[in-house]
Amino acid sequence: MPLGRAARYFRRRGRAVWIAPHGFRSMRDIRLRAELVAGTIRGVLDRSGAAELDILAYSMGGPAALYALQRFGLAERIRVFVSYGAPYQGTTSSLAILLTGYFANMADQLLPGSDILEELAARGLPSGPRYVSVAGTRDWLCPPERALLPGAEHVLCEHDHLDFLVNDRVYAFLEQYLR
């Protein structure tokens, strides 16, 4: 699992952080991904007995996890929602994904001005969690201006989009917002 390295980093430090995963089939649609995210969050909370959970959402996991909070009443159970390289304002780099065919719907959903991104913006941030949107200054897949989440704290870090998958310095940077 590509997000396994990040999960291991936080687990070794005793951090109870749930990282929104990218399932192959559910990457075809943000709404489907959000339903799976909501079910998984409920399951994690029920199994752990925790009152609250911190969420770390990467890339398209940001819009999907936010959609889950907006549509499935989970915000009151989330303490901190941190996203990294999440294209809340859409990104034209998703045009390259359109060529694959399989992920065409998701790629269309991540384009600037898409219906789902407009819906997310219109709904705003549900009350409850602290929201932090982190953007990499060298991120060409989701440039910093595309990762803006209205109402959230905006933070820049000196990394690119793919550093989240492999760089402990990115995790250490993100960890400060999960306190």
C-alpha cells in the first residue's frame, strides 16, 4: 500500500492518525470513495472506542474525506483534519489521468470547476474539527493555489506531491498540525 510508509511513521510515534487510503476501485469516483471513507471511519471509531479521530488525507483523499464529513455526519467525531496536496480547487494535471480511461470519471471530478468540487465549496466546512490544508511549494500535480480549502488554515511546506509517499520529513512536518 503506497500510504503504508506514512501509516507506519505515525504508528511508531504512537499517533492515532487515520490516513484516508486510495483504493483502486474507489479511485474512480470521489462520492464512492467518500462512502467507503465514512464506513471505515465509523469502524475505526467503534473498534477503538475513541471519542475522536485525527484524519490525514492525501491528494484526492482530501476531497473524498471532506465529502464524507459533509454528507455522513462525522465531523463531530473528528478532532483534526489535515490534508496534503488535496486539489480542492481542482487541478489540470488530472487531464493526464483522463487518458487512462479507467479513472476518467475521477479525473473529470478533479478538474477546476467540476460539479463535485463546487458542491464541496458550497457546503463549507462542517463545524467540529480543526482544518489544515498543506500544500507543497514544489508540487506540480496540485500546486499550492489549487490546494486552498476555504475556512481552513493554509500551510506551505518545501516538498512535492509524491514526497508524501516516501519522505519522513514531510510526516514530521505534518505531525505538528496533529496536536
